[in-house]
Amino acid sequence: MKEHPIGIFDSGLGGLTVLKALRKALPHEHFIYFGDSANVPYGAKSKQTVTKLSCAIAAFLQEQGVKLIVVACNTASAQALPTLQKQCRVPVLGVIEPGAQKAVAMTRNHKIALLGTEGTVRSRAYEKAISRLSKKEKVFPQAAPLFVPLVEENFARQPATRLIAQHYAATLLRKKIDTVILGCTHYPVLKPLLAEIFGPSVHLVDPSDTLAAQVKSYLSTFHQARAIGKGSVRFYVSDDPTRFKRLAQQVLRAPITRVYLKKLSV
Amino acid sequence: MKEHPIGIFDSGLGGLTVLKALRKALPHEHFIYFGDSANVPYGAKSKQTVTKLSCAIAAFLQEQGVKLIVVACNTASAQALPTLQKQCRVPVLGVIEPGAQKAVAMTRNHKIALLGTEGTVRSRAYEKAISRLSKKEKVFPQAAPLFVPLVEENFARQPATRLIAQHYAATLLRKKIDTVILGCTHYPVLKPLLAEIFGPSVHLVDPSDTLAAQVKSYLSTFHQARAIGKGSVRFYVSDDPTRFKRLAQQVLRAPITRVYLKKLSV
């Protein structure tokens, strides 16, 4: 299995921030990235729909012979992880658990803010994961649904995005939180702006570093790591590979040779 | 057929602005509204995907016995109308043709701006429809993809939306356009703001009034109109009826008794 690729999926482009963290931590590994561009965004979809789509993607990744599946999407991690872990033959890791661990390790005053999509917030998955780790923490959730389209439209540095971020941050700042979970893979793109708005005393938690460390530790413990050679990525999307290629190259700041089209049958 | 309902569909909530115009013009008619909430938004999807979804919805509406189908979504009208008109047993009307007619009737200096989704702009459907009507007009397209999520998130009156609208309007204003087509069913919600930004000398064209007049004229010409009695609407969505009901009541400013779930099989 060592030589087999790692599967990673997201509703669209956001998971590329997770892919970046994984490639940095695991430079020898091969990856298969699946972006569900036909069904993006997942944020406002029902749990049932998100689960059905996630299972179809996981089935495809297993057909490709992956040794491990990373659910890069917070909404899918929050809503579909238990079902995926039950149905898949390979281990499945989500981003919620790593995000919760890092937040609990970071907070000093035990007031943790969660920025996420409607689906992630509604699922209370972060609250549950945090309370399994520690009973002392109080979590303040804030849905920030406009961040995804703003990032996808390359508006991260526009003044309008600052106003919208200030709008979402206002309530959280009044609660005196000292830690903010960036509970959606698109949000790390806004990290410089959010750092400015929340100020230097607030920690911003991007779950992807902790996730990458977990994947690394799993591969090494179970002797599944590819120890030498250059890693690679193969990209699949469920709609419009040309558009994905253009935008993904901007996010990754690196050229992509090819993006394959793979329609999902759900 | 007189007693049969009129089918109308959209990728989500936006088509409710078209439904409003139709109900105003045709108070005796029954309507079946289908919102494809499992696949919203259509704006950045490929032509092939939009066509496949539109055909599945049209098939469902025909099973419900509709006498006419209105494609309220600009993206679906721009990309799928010819296929729908070929495949359906009942007449199918889109929003592009009425929008083009009204814009041509309104402009004095023959410089028409088009605000629309990426898909609508890329299709050049408005340009083609306008050039069939008149060779004198010049069309300036501007994709405004953030308007859909801003409207869906109830941000229409926020300062951030003004900044984003100014950003999209800037190039068009420099071109001295005198008419702007609101080429997406979500955009009429932003009409007061856009009227302010474009100023009193620019006409804002909402295709839905002209569309409603066309539907009325068709029904009367072919003796298909329901002449008496109170009209009604039955709502179907492909995901999360509860969420749709809550948001649709805000848009329509009227209570909705029930929203039915109808999954699409594509």
C-alpha cells in the first residue's frame, strides 16, 4: 500500500489549502484531489445530500486505490464523517477533530470562536469534538457564508470583504474570545485580513497543519509512508475542468498539467 | 388544458421575483414552482450540466401536467432553452428574449449593459437575442457573480454590497451605457441600490414584466388562460424544504403553507 496515493476531496477549490499543507508535510506522497465542482457549495445543503455526495466521491477514490481518504471540506467532515468511516475500506480523516485539538491547545481563556458555513455551524460538530477533549471550553459559533464566494471570486483583498469580515467578527469580539477556528477550507485565504480584524491577542486556528501532522503520524505508525521519490497530484473535478484549472493554479501558485473530468453518479 | 398549472423553475430562490411578476399579471392561474436548491447556483456550472439539470426539472413539471414552462433562471435560459424547446411537449419560454426586447425598446444611445452570472455572460445569449432584434445596439457584458450570494444572505442593504456593486458598475459607467439588463433573477432585489449607482438617466431592465406579458398574450391567443377563480402556487425543491420555505417567505413577503421535496435523478 505504501506506493498508493492519498485521496483528498472538497466541494471545490477550498481543499487546495489542505492539499498544500499535506504536500508540505509529506513531500514523497502521491495525491488524488477530487473537487466536486458540479455541486459546490456544500455549505447550505442538507446533511443527507452532503452525505450522499461524499460517499460517491469516496467510492471513486477507493476505485483509484487510495490508501487513506482526507475529507478536506469542513461541511462534509461535520456531516458525513461517521457514515464515510463506516462505509469505507480505508481510513478516513476529517478536519474537525484536528481543528478542535489545536483550538483547545491554543486557548487561554477558554472562549473559542468558530467561523464556518451554515452546515458546519448547524451540525455542532466542532462543539462536540471540543467537549470530548475538554469540558472547560465555551464555543461561540458564527456562520460566515459569504467568505466562500468572496474567496472564489478573488475578492480577498477588496474593501467590501473587510466590511463583511468586520460584520461577522463584531459579535465574537464582544464575547472576548481569544481563539478563532477557521472552520472552512476557504477561510485561510483571508487569514491576513482576519488577523488584522481580530488583533494580535487572538489565535487563528487553521486545522490543516494539525491534520497534516495526524496523517504523517498515521502513515509512519502503520508503515504506510512513501519514504523517497517525488510526490505528485492528480486532479479530478465533477464539472468544468478548464475553470478549475485556471482558479486552482491561482490558489496553488503553481502550474497544473491536467485536470480530469469525473461525473458523479448519485 | 386551461385548468392546468404553469410550471416555473429556477436554480433556487431568484425565480421568485419572476413568479411574483407572473402572479400579478395572471392572478387566476395555478403555478408549480421548482427551485433546484440541491444544485444552486447554476452560474458557474458548465452548459452540459445546466442542460441536464434543466431537462430533469422540465420532465418532472410535465409529469405534473403543466401547460407551459417558464425558465425563470437566466443561466438556464441562456444555456438550455433550445434543448428544452426541442425535448418538451409543452411550450417553453425563457427570460433572455423578453429582456432583450425590453432593452432594445428602452435604449436611446444603443449602448446596453448586461449584468449576469458567469454562465449567462459566457453564453453570449443576450447579445445574440439583441442582434436578432436590431443591428444598432452595442452590448457591454459584466459578470456579477457575488450578487447572488449577497442577495441569498440578505445583504442587499449592507455597505459591502454597495462597494461590490460600484466595483461591477465602474467599467460600464465609463462606457456611457444608458440601459442595464438585470440578467439574473436575483438582481431585481438590488434595484434600488443599482438605480442609485447608475443614476436617473440609466434604465434598469428587469425581464420579468415583459416575460409575464408574453405569457399572458400566449395564453390568451391560444385560449389557454384560466379566466376566473383564485390562483395558487405549489412549491417543490430538490433539497432542504425548511430552509427554502423560510427564505422564500422573506422574498415573497407572504406565508407559504408547504414546500415539497422532490429529488432530481440526473
